[in-house]
Amino acid sequence: MDSVSKLPYSVHRDLNTVKLQSMESTRPIRALIRGLDALTVLNLKNGATVSEIAQEIKLPRTTTYRILETLSHAGYVYRDDHDDRYRLTIMVRGLSDGFDDEAWVTQIARPYLYSLCSEIVWPVGIASLSGTTMLVRETTDHASPLAVERFSAGFRVPLLTTAIGRVYLAFCSQTQRESLLEILSRSNKDEDKLAKNKAELQKILSDARAQGYATAVHPRRISEQVSVAVPIIVDDRVLATIAVRFAATAVPLKLALERFLPKLKDTAAKIGQTFLAEQRDPPHQHHRPAQIR
């Protein structure tokens, strides 16, 4: 996302107004401007409801709904059935750089995640690096009856104490890994103190690279929760990581690795392959992610 797209919505609106005032020889098409206003709001948010967008662009809810459905029909937005929020689609990438690879891979990953969750029942999530933490971009927690704790998209987790963070560090480039660990080594947070124990951390990351996955155990009041994560790698770059969480008392780690790990790796591979395919041949004629085969 470029610097202009990061400006507050009000600033975007003022910039648009200035542009319109300079169009003395033409009469602006108001419906088009309203559609662009809605796209601008969605570009600044991780999804929004009809009411939220209507409030931002100061239009009636019914008018806003018609605009969003028109944009959906054209392929630029879609309504998420799970939370009724509208989000940008891959086709917006053709309009600007505001739709980054992480957002794109998350959109592609969504149907694969829910398919995996329906198979293994335990909650599954996808995350990508954000600063020195991992940003959870999508979870199936609300669809999993076995989710003890329910997390939502937008939740941040540490790099060193989580499976999704450890597997990212294990498979990212050496330069990036060294840079991240150098920053974390100066942190005073308990969650980052492992960065100061280089020998232990090196073993954790080396094991993850050799095995192709990382694990982490999180103490809980009722039962310890264990997570297993694998990377999504495209062209030698870690785009994101996906993980499954389960109760240690319900599924021993050895059994979990036998049952879940092959499916987790297969899902990561499919997401990476679909990402590459749509990067090379963007789906201009449709706006839904490729169907699972």
C-alpha cells in the first residue's frame, strides 16, 4: 500500500473534491464517485459492514448496499458469508498497489482453511509477519466446535513463543531472520526473552527447518493448548504461515502430527500454488477464489 492509500478517509475525500473542482468542462458521474468512495473505505479497513461504510461515505444504508452489490457484481468486492462484512478482491490489485500479497494470499486461503477445518474439526488460522509480531489474518475459530478460545482476524501474536512465529523465522531469509532477532533481543517483554538465549532458539529453528513444521505449547487453566504450524512458501519467500490448535489432553502430539500435519502441508501447498497461478493469470472474469480441487 502506497503512502497516499494510508491517508485518513477524510483526506482522501478532500483530494477527490479538489480533483472534481478542476473538472470544469465535464459533469462528474455521482454514482461512480460514490463507488470509488466505498472502495476507498474498504481499502483503509480490514472489511466493513454496510452500515459502517454508509456512515463513512454519508449515504443511506440502502444506497450503500446497492453500490456494494454493484461492485461485487463487477468483481471488486465480495461479502464474507461468515461475518457479513464486505472486503476487497484480487481484482483491486489491477487498480493499485493497495492490495498487498499478504491480503491476496489470505483471500485465496480462506476456502482452503474452512475445508481443512471441516476435516480435522480443530480450529485453523493463517498469519503473516507484521513488524516483529505475527498478524492473524483469518481463523476458523467460530466454525470449530472444539475451539476453547475464539480468536478473530486482526489478533497479533509473538514470534518466539508461537508455532506460526517460529516457523516463519525458521523459513524466512537469513538476513530477515537476523534482523528480527536483533530487534527482539533488545526487547524487555517476557514473550521476547527467548531471543537472548541463542543456543536454545537456534535449536528450535533448526529443528523446525529440518522437520518442515514448528510447534508451541500454551498453558491454559483447563488443558494445555498445542499448535502446529507450516509455512506457505512462494518463490523462496514465506508469504504466510498456517496452524492448527488443539488440546493436549484430547490429542497427543504424536497422534496430531500423524493426523494433522500431512493435511496442513497439503493445504499450504495448494494455497501457494493457487497464489502463483492467479498472480500469473488474474481472474478478471470472476472475483471468487479458485475452487478447491
